[in-house]
Amino acid sequence: MKMNLTRLRILAICFCMLVLTSLVACTEGQRKDLKHFKSDVIGLKRRITLFDNNGKPIKTWEGRFKVEVIGGFASFIDDNGKDVKVSGTVVIEEF
């Protein structure tokens, strides 16, 4: 009886460790899916910079954006509620 109780405790501890390990060790795909979900729901803190042909910044936007890349342009809604579409050299940074 005492032996079975000890085995049961060991199995319970192993099961808990397995569950905790699986929660912490997400795959890259799962992390990407979570990031996409977060972007869809509340947006991500981003800095979007549009550059000219010489590499100088023309305009920068900062805020929580969901950015969609469609064809040759990036589309997002800025803090003023305007739908912004930019094409050319664009850098989108998450911070």
C-alpha cells in the first residue's frame, strides 16, 4: 500500500512536470500563431517608417497597428482612424 502511494506521487509529479514543460516550450509556429492572434485583436506596438530613394525617412508612424501587406503596399489604420496605404521602401518594427 505504501509502495503504491509513493508510485502514485511520483507519477503525479512527473505528470505535472510534463504539463508545465509543454506550456513553456511552445514551438515557433505556435508562437507565431499567438502573435498573429494578438495582432488581430489589439494590434502590436509598432513603428512604421517610409523611406525615399536615398534612404532618408519620409514619414514615421508609431502606435498599435495591425499591418496587412497586400501586393506591393502595406496597409494599416493610424491613431486618427485613417486607412493608410504605403508602398516603396517600408520598415515595420515591433517594440
